[in-house]
Amino acid sequence: MAGVVQNSILDAFFHLAIDGDIKVMMASRVDYLLWACDPEYQHVVDKVLNAFEIKKLEESTFRHCGKEVVQCDRGGWGILI
């Protein structure tokens, strides 16, 4: 996908930056895709998601690798241990 760059160290991590400002970050692990993006760049993420058969889409609060991942009111993320 044009503009999306694979990380040179973590080959399962990708990002899209416009003028040095990161607009999309995406990581894959086994059968998971995790991402964060500016709302106006959701269409970039949608193109990636449409390439796969998505069985379950979870937002805001979900379990990943046995940990509860939560999105805070201000948009930040935390992991409950």
C-alpha cells in the first residue's frame, strides 16, 4: 500500500507518516492486527482489513495475549495486569 512503511527492526510493525507526523500504526501477531490511526486515515486501515476475512473486530476494551487492553477517555491506551 502506497506510503505504508515496514519497520526495519520489527518486521511485523508498519506505519504511515505524512510530513513526519505518524497517521497510522499497525502491528500483526499470529492472527491479530492491532492499529491506531488519526480518524481521517481510517480508510487506510480499512484497505488492509478488507484484504482479510475478519471474524471479530474489537474496539475500546479487549483482551490481547491474556491481558485486558483499555482505551482511556482521552484516547490513550493502558493494559490491566
